[in-house]
Amino acid sequence: MMEGFEMSKKEFDLYDIVEMKKQHPCGTNRWRIIRMGMDIRIKCEGCEHSVMLPRKEFTRKMKKVLVKHEE
Ligand SMILES: [Zn+2]
């Protein structure tokens, strides 16, 4: 089902690399999740700039998970 598929695309975890709806001004659209909690901190893979977003906002702005972190 499409709905289920959309949901699974939004599953993310610590150290996953995600794509956001808007790319970073540096031109990169790959972000690593470096902190999970009430707030989520992501770091740009291009310039190492990091931003903290409330979980709700992050979920809204995140497009998809590009690379799942393997244990
Ligand atoms: Zn950047």
C-alpha cells in the first residue's frame, strides 16, 4: 500500500544519512543524523555544518533516508 510505503520512507535512526526537502546552501543534500531525542541534530556531509531541529519539524522537512546506518 502506498500509505505504508510513505511511512517506511520516513523511518530514520541515528547515523542514517538523509535527504532534506531543501538542500543546504553549500549545495549538498546529504545530512547525517548525529543526535536523536526530542530534538534531532543533523550534520551536513558537505560542509560539516550542523543544525538542531525539533523532531516534528525534522520529520516534516526530511525527504527520505538515503543510507541506513548498519550496526
Ligand atoms: Zn553544507
